[in-house]
Amino acid sequence: MFAKLNFFEKRLKRLTGLGYLLQLAPFVKAVILTGSMTRGDDSLASDIDLLIITSPKRLYTARFFATFWTALTGWRRKPLDKNPAGKFCLNYYLSSDNLDIKPRTANCARHHRHLIRIWDRGGELEKIYRQNFWLYNHNIEIVDKEKVSKLKKVFPLDRLLTFSILRRPWEWILSGRIGGKLERVMSNWQMKKITNSEQHKANKKTIIVLPNELRSHPKK
């Protein structure tokens, strides 16, 4: 029992730290916890699944900065990682003008029915549920209500003014023509890298690479 709580508490602190760091990432509008932790059935072997909501037409710029800050923690799950336990899996990005959760299957609902807001600066979580009412058609059980209750006591995090001040100049600079050119470079580079990977070739139905959506759920 104590070991179980110990690994959960460590992940809670780890998630809190990353949550604050991602407030520095330009064009990230919300960070949302998905997957096993939201159901309370995570284990020592589980990773930590995150859904990142970005500004429109800046998804791949936001992903670059989000990946950078996550890598700094030393707990980013990389593709083909054989030891994902306790690492952050940034496997789902949506721009705020495209909040449709897909595919509309029971397995997808299992991962996204009980979303937990880490932080949100645009009311994105409410928009997700309004646009994805189909999720309510699936009754997904919360296995450990005590663990989920602890998560909801910690999150959502306060948005730190200092981090907001540090992020805003980057967003201002990259919101215009320079940012548009950078997004084209970022998207071409990242999309080509993903689509040329062996992982994508083996999982074309579950790895979706679009300008306003990046969904990576390869077979496990």
C-alpha cells in the first residue's frame, strides 16, 4: 500500500513541476491529463499521458517548445522507449479550433472520458466536452476514487504571473509573419520526421499527422 502511494505521490509532484514549466511554452493554451491516472488505475509501469491544446496555426511551434521543456525534466517518453514508467507521453496535440476527440470508439473514450485540467487559459476543457458530447455515452469507471480525488485537489494549477510575462514576448513576436514562417518550417520538419519514421509506417491508422492535430497512439 505504501509503495503504491509512494509512486503516485512522486508522479503527482513530477506532473506539477512540468505543468508549471509548460506555462512558459508559447501558444500552449491548456495542458490536460488523460489516460490511466484519470481513471485511478495507473501502475508502476504506466506512463503519464497529456493532451496539449495550442493556438490555431501554431501547433508545431507550440509542440517544439513543449517538447523542449518536457525534455529538460528528464522524464519525457521518447518514441520506442522500452521503459515508459512514470515518463511524460505528449501523444496528443489539438489546436483550439479543432477540438474533436477521435476516433469515437470505446477505447478512445476510456482515455478521454475523465479529463483532468492541469491548467487552462482559455476554457478549453469545457469546449472539449461541449464538442465531444459522445464521450458521455460511455460509462468509464474510476477505479481508485481516492487517487483521482487527490489529483483534483492539486489541479488545476494557478497560472504564474512571472511565467506569463516571460512567455508573452515570444507569443507577440511569433504571432505575425515571422511566426507564420517559423510554423511552416516547424510543421514541415516535424511532420516529415514523423511520417518517415518506422513507427508511423507500422501505425498509420493510429498516428495522425495534420496541421491542426497530432495524434500518436501506436500499438503497444
